[in-house]
Amino acid sequence: MGSRFLGECRYKVPIARRIGMWLFGKKNVNWVTGQKITDPTSGFQALRKEVVKFLAEDNYPVDFPDADVLILLHRSGFRIKEIPVIMHERQHGVSMHSHLKAVYYVFKMSLSILATLTRSVRRGS
């Protein structure tokens, strides 16, 4: 998984997003996995074919695949490793996490993490 915060960090994170990353990273993903994940909302991921197959078996969230996917993969026995990447700030368009959508995102992600923690996970063959 690519992290904007390992190595040379040029990415400037708005305060609201920084709070969300802290909440879902340190307070959820890091606690559940026992692993320090510096950028749980990166979205920059390289996946082995076994992981893609697992997620394709109806294990992938339909809207915000962030912290809940990391928790699910960890609970299913997959390894998560972060590597430094350089990402640039958005030049055009609006973030999917702007304005009231940010509140909705926090609510949905919290429910999704709770559901991920309470469901039984089984890794296919």
C-alpha cells in the first residue's frame, strides 16, 4: 500500500482529512491490526492475485474501501505493507470527502468498520 507519509512527504493534508485519517488509522486500523499504518485512506494499492480473488468473492465494499478493507484483509490472514509514494494535490474537481459528504463518510466508514469487526471472515481456497 502506498503511503503519502513515508519518505519525502510533499502532500499537504487539509485538517478535516487529517482528523479522519487519525481516527480511522490510529484509532481503528492500527489498533485492530497491531501494525502502524500511516495512510489508511491512500487508495494506492498493489494487490497479489490471491487478494484480488478474495475481494472479488463479494468481500469488497461498494462505496468507501478504506480502513474497513485493511481490517478485513488483516483478519483474513493477508499481509499489509506500506511503501513510500509521492502523490500530488488535486488540480481539478472536488474531493469525494468535501462538505457534508465528509460527515456521511465518517458515519458510513464507522458502520462499515463495526460490521467488518463483527462478521466472521473466512479466506477461500
